[in-house]
Amino acid sequence: MEAPFDANTWDGITGAYYAGYGSVEGLWLLLILAMVVIAIIFGWRHEEHAYKGLKKK
């Protein structure tokens, strides 16, 4: 990742700079959200199966 300014040292750099600007963080966010939804669905299915198994006994 490149810094959004041209300098060799931090001298004279003021303010907040976000170095991740323009990267693919939106893609990573969508992938992580999809993984969370998948984990919730599989967890729900497992719990439902386990509950039905105990209910039959």
C-alpha cells in the first residue's frame, strides 16, 4: 500500500491519513459478512438437528 503523500519522514505530516484508501477492503467485508451468515445458518441447522435428536429420546 502506498501512502497518500510524498515524504521520506513523518516530519511535517499532520492530520489523519487512511492508508487503506482505494484497496479491496469492501470485498473483504462482503466475504466476512457472507462467512458470518454461513456460520449462523450451519449453526442453526446443527442445533435444530441436535434438539430433534434429544426430543426423540
